[in-house]
Amino acid sequence: MRGVRPIQSLLTTVLTVVGLAFIPPTAPAFAATAGSQPSSQGVCTQTPEPDRAACLATIRTDLPPMSSVSPNTKPPGYGPRDIRSAYDLYGRHRHGHGRGRTVAITVAFHNPDLESDLAVYRRQFRLPPCTKANGCLRQINQHGGLTPPSGTNSGWALESALDVDAVSAACPRCRILVVESDDNLLGNLLAAVDQAVTQGAKVVSNSWGATAGEFPLETLFDHHFRDNPGVAFTFPAGNGGYGTTYPAASPYVTSVGGTSLSRAHNRRGWTESAWSGTGSGCSLYEPKPPFQHDPLCANRTLNDLSAVADPTTGLAVYNTFGAFGTGWQVVGGTSLSTALVAAMYALAGNPAPGTYPNSYPYARPYAFNDITTGANGTCGGTYLCTAGPGYDGPTGIGTPHGVTGLSGRAW
């Protein structure tokens, strides 16, 4: 695509000069219950390169993949019923079933097993088929064609499997458009974002972030989002704890943080706390959007909202391609929360023309579960890294309670 190589060259030059070419630290391992020792790892760890992006899926390493499970057996990890129960995607707060709406997913490289793996996932959980033949699933390249990228990558393949499974869990009747970029160059992934919009998607899930975190000229690339009001772009806050990343820091996208999600004997039936691995904080370069009013950050504050991301309480995912094993696995990271929130935007209906959907949660905080416990780092005990009543960095406005808070409609 025209303009991609100059973007990459500019990023490489600038970030190398200012010395910002680094990868945020990987998420730590977490223990879920006494006596257990869950462990996890990021699947896209790589050599630092200033013009590259990394996916943000995190896999449980203490649970070996299960090649198959019986039709009446639940794989390890949360499934669609858990997700829809936890976020009240069944009941009175639901304003649509997602039928006919499209969630676009941008990823790098090609996953040749994506359609067949998705079929296994949906069959296991008795979801309606989503195939290329019935028009539910489309898999295209960053240029809009059907010829897949020549390269493959184990981490990005698992990322794409997580993304389509997460969207299926939250919005089983949504259509899914997967746009695969040629590689993980930031410029090519942004080209995939543009292609998703060209294809007509009103919700675009992007489970990746720049390996450089934030960088001085990042605002030059905000036009990919700023010039497309009426489209919901979701991006992950990162898995390295307190700290910011791009494009999540853009004031025109929804920055999605992460929680730990567990069943509970309360009215909701679930409890959440801020996941210690989620990113959050005050942007170094991006201006504050008009809908944010928190006092300690003059710039853009991450995050806007959150959902489950802790791999200890992650999603059941089926994947057969690459080096991370074949079969059912438990996967988390803010990649998971990002894809779930994208699906919830689709459930809420197409965004209102001319608006930026990341502003919607701030108008209806009552439509979110206020997450008041947990922290993701050291910031003097402030809300930038510590969950508490009302808005906070790790969890934003909170986690969706139904989808009213993600709608641009006037109720």
C-alpha cells in the first residue's frame, strides 16, 4: 500500500535516535488459588525493533494443550456462556443480538488453520457455524485481496485464534472479518486497519501494540483513527503492568485494560479486580480528549474501560497452528479484553455517525461494573495504577454490564 514504507522508515529513524526501541516487560505469572501455580507467557515476544508491533496474547503454560474434548465436556478456561453471564449479554441491557453486524480483526501474518479451528470452537460450544461459505467469516490481506500473506508466525496465529474465539463468545451471531497484514511492521498493520474501514467495518479489534511503547511522533499516525469517526477501534493497554503504549494512547480509540474474573456468591455471580499485568497511565504525547476529566494527568489517560484479561482466568481457545501446541488452551492478555469489548460494541449497534465511540462509556458510567480492587504497579497509590471507586487507570470506567454503555444511541 502506498505510504507504508515511508511510515516504517520514519518510525525507525525517529525511535532509534531517541532511544525508545524497547519491548514492554512481559506479564508475570499469577496464582489463582492456594496450592496452584499457574504460569503464563506472552506469545509474541521478539527482538526490539522500533517500527514493529507485537501481539498481546498471553498463554497459560502450566496447562498442556488438550487435543480434543468430548462434546459434553467443557474445555479449560471460560467459554461463551461464562462471558455472556459475566457481562450480562443475555438480559434486559442487551439491545440487539449482533446479527448482520461485522467485527473486523487486524492481525499480522497468515493463519492457514483459522477457519477450521474456529469451526471446532463453535461446534464445541454449540454456536452457529461461521464459515467462508456461509458468509460469516472473511479472511483477506491488507490490500483487500484473498491471496494470503506469504509469511506465518506461531504467536500471531494463536493471537488470531484467540480473537475470533473471543468475538464468537461475546457475539455469536456477528460476522467476522479478519484482515491479515503482510508482517508485523507497524505501517502494515495500520494499513490493515485502513482496509477494515474500507471494507465497511464499524467495529475494528486490534490486539497489538507498538514494541516501542509510545514514541514522540505517534500523533502523526492518529489520522488512521481520527479521520474515521463512527468507527469503534479497540486497542489493548498492554501486559507489562503500569505504563502506556500506542495506539492505545490515541485519544480516538478505545483503550482496553484488563481484569481478573472469578465466580462469586453475590448478586452478579462474578467478581473482578484489576489485573496486575494490565497497562495504564498518563500518555507522554497524546492530548486529553474532552470527555476525560481525571485530575492527575494533563494528557490522555489510559484506560477507557476493561474486561477479563488475566490468563489465569482466561478464555478457552482452540488452535492447531504453530509452536504453542495443538488443541484447547487457556489464553488471556489485554488481547482478550480488547476482542471482547469490540464484540460488545457490535452488540450495542453501529456507532453514531460523526462520533468517537471511546467517549460513550463516560456518558453512561452506570452501565458498567465499577472495579474497586487491585493494582498494576507503583504510582504513589493514585488512581493511575490503583483501582478504586469511580474512574481509575487500570480498569477505566469499569467493565460492561450489558451493552448500553457502548451505544451511541440516545436512550
